[in-house]
Amino acid sequence: MSCKSTKILISSLLVLIFFSCKKNNTIAKESETKIISQDSIQKNNEPRLIPIDTLSTELANFLAVITLPKSSFEPKISESFWNRIKEETDENFKKAENTRLLKIKDWNFKEYLNSENDTLPLFYPFSGPDFLHVNYLYPNTNTYVLTAIEKIGTLPDFIKRSSKSCEKYLEDINYFMRDISGERGYFITSRMKDDIEESSVDGLLGSLLWFIARTNHEIISLEYVTIDKSGNIINETEPSQGWLKEDYDGVRFILKDKNQNNKNLIYFSADISDKGLRKKNPTLKLYFDKMGPVNTFVKSASYLMHYNSFELIRNVVLEKSNSIFQDDTGVPFRFFDNKIFNVSLFGRYVDPIKDFESTMDIITQEDLRSAYKNKKINKGYLPFSLGYHWRNSKKQNQQFAIRKN
């Protein structure tokens, strides 16, 4: 087949796949509002016969350097480049698995979060695109709601791009993942900002797909969503260029895990400071207010909920959470009412890292330091490290608070 004929065939496939994706999104619309309240989320467990979105799944596997696409599109990648970057990416991810992820998987979290509650929706404020850790910590969850300031961004058209451009994007997306998928285990906000501004990665969509692939999920549908004036999730108007519209409020995936269970993954790009929730996106606050009980996870959150300017999201966490698993960057310990929550502590409390030394008077928690001396609630060290003190497991601190019956 000639090069021209091949290009025509690939273009035709992409058109067919695009309309197939639109059909899948139409099917998925029936359950859009089922992720607002706890009762409706629970109904989302019902099996649905929705075909796998081959294009999105193969694209995710391509971005995560797992497999080259077989049927949907043929990016211009040299064999030597692919072999090199695959070896590097596999090696880095293997380190993350051995040092952290497999230990998280083996940890008996159910001792603290019982099976009656481990399917509740998972709420992850200040998440970035970190689907990775909540997938390992909360494998039985059916709906993950992530929110952070970083924009969703776009994906390149690999058919039209040159070999050099395709390889540059793969280099950039895997460099973008260097901290979260390596030993550190969290995104650095300033680095994400620089990467988005200065590289070919212009948002978090590619990294979300990267995590979906590396956690062995297939994609049933991908759709852009926003929130209406009543606080309900609705489908965003379909863009004329497929995925290439920039300013979406949110993106929603319906996934299928390796056990053939369907999962919802939602990411909202939003300012969740008090100013942001009041003036920029008040409908997101309505959405939070309408949420039923959730389990909340907070990690490496720059101590933002320690400030009065993040009081609204802090109150959402305290009011809506059945449980909260966090490090000391989350809700300050003084806000946990012992009449409402039972608290277990892990590790030991140490001062925040030097990156935050200018605000030590605000974020240092002497009451939490004292609480760690209570042997009744101090459960010892976790078998893995999470958060800013990743270099030294003996400087880790985690808190698990669960609502009393």
C-alpha cells in the first residue's frame, strides 16, 4: 500500500472511531448524574454492556510506553527510540512498585476502613492527576473524584506530527511523570507549572491516560464534563476537533479494571480556594455540597487547608468524609472533633520540610506532635512512604480518621 493510501486509511479509521466515541458518550450520558449523591453512586455498580474505546485505550498504552498501537493509529516512532524509552519507563515504574505501590497493595487497610465503606466514592482534593495512589489504596472504590488547579489540556494529533514531534511528546510526558511515578511519589506544583508552560505537554490529560494504562485499566468512554447551576455534572458541548478543545472544566472516564469492574474517574480543573469556590466556580461548591458520604485522601497538599483562605474546602472534607487518610499537609489535627472521629496515627511527627520554612509558625502542629505520644492511637510505622518526607521512612506521618457511628 502506498504512503498516501495508508494516510487516507488511517484518517478514515480516526473518523469512524471518533463517531464511535460519540456514540459511547451518548450511552454514558444516561448515568452522568448518578455520581452526585451516595445513593445514586451506589447504583452505578450495575454491570453495563459498553464496548471498549479502542482508540483511547491504545492511546493510553502508547503514552505510558506499554505497547504501540495495533489498530487505531500509527504514530511515527523509531524502533530504537521506542525500545530505549520503554526500558527507562518500565525501570522507573518498577522502582515505584517495589518501594511503594506493592507495599500499599499488601497493607491491610481494611483493618481501619471496613468493607462496608471501602466502596464509597473517593474524594481527592489537591490531587493533580494522581490516580495512581488512590487506585492502590482504594481498589474497591467505584468512583474517584480528583480536583486540582492544573488545566486539563489537549492531546496532539500523532498522525499529522513528524517522527521527531511524536518522540518529543513521549519524552515530555514521561519526564512530566518523573516525580510521581518514581521514588518521590508526588507531583511538585512548580515543576508541573513549568512543564505545562515550557514543554509539549500542555495539561494533565496525557498523564491521566498514563496512569489509567499503568494501573491496568481499559477505557470505555472519555467525555468532557462541567457542572450546571444546580450542582449536577453534565456533558460539555462536543468540540468540533475531538479532544482538541482547551478550556474544559472537567473530564470523566468510565474505565474497566482487570476484574471487569466498571469505574468512574473524574478530574475537575479548578481553583478550590475560598475565592475560587465563591467567585470562579461556585457550581463546583454546589456539587461538593450535594455529595453523599465519601472517603477522602490527601497527600503532599502544600498545607493549603491550614490557611483561612481554604476554609470552605476544609469544611467540605470534614462534613462529607466517612474517613480521611492524610499526611500532615491535609486538615490540621485541631479540627478533628473526638466526638465525631476516631483517629489513628502512623509513623511519627516531624517538622515540615524546609521548602515551607517561611510559614512554619502556621503549619507546624504541636498538638499533633503531642498526640503521637499517645500509644493508644499511635499504630506504628507504615510499610511504605508517602508525602514530603519520602527519603526517610522514619520521618513519615499519616493520620486516619473515621467517623463514629
